[in-house]
Amino acid sequence: MSRFSPQISSFLKQVGVDPYKNISIVPKSDSCGVPGDFLMFKYKHANWKEYRVFLVIEPITKSAKTGSLLLTGFKLPMDRTYTPASFENLYNNKELPQDSYKTYIMSKMYGPLRKISKPKKEEE
């Protein structure tokens, strides 16, 4: 398992995600996620060395013009405090800033694409 930056490690801890149990590498294809899934990746751009945590809000689509697979959703701001409950409800949360709404070209993702699974609730 990769080591993540302190910022990503802190986020994972806040939302109760065990990086060894709840993060898996998924293919860079239209089967990598569905709306409501959280993905983590590096992107070939200005700050491509930093992981981005991304909430998928639209199905993975193929651009008719370029043929590229597109991933659309919200980049989660890492300067916020999250909890397991807020992580679980982010898909329905209308408080995500509009400027974090992004579309990424999957072929420009650097390294593996990781899916963050929601932790299973412990049985009582």
C-alpha cells in the first residue's frame, strides 16, 4: 500500500477509513465508479504530485469529440474537517463549493486510480 501525504492520511483517519482495508486500486475505465463513489488519484497538472479525493456525481462518460473517458464530480476540499457521518452523506450534501465541481480526463490521471470504500459499520 502506498504511503499517503499527511493531509490525505488525516482525512482518511477523520472519516474512519482504514487505508489497508477500505482502499482498492480500480481500472481507469467506465467501471471504476458510479455516482456517490469516492475516488483518489493524482492528475497531470500543476499539482499532480498531490492526491485528489473526488466524489463522482455523474456516470463515467466518453467524450464524443475526443474519445476520452471523463470523470465528473466534486474535488473534496482538504481544508475541512470531516466525520464518518459527513463522509457517508457527502453525496447528498449541497454544501460542496461550486468551484470544486470538476471534469477530469482519465488518461491524464497519473499512477493508480484508487476507490475509497465506506467503512462497514460494526455489528452491535
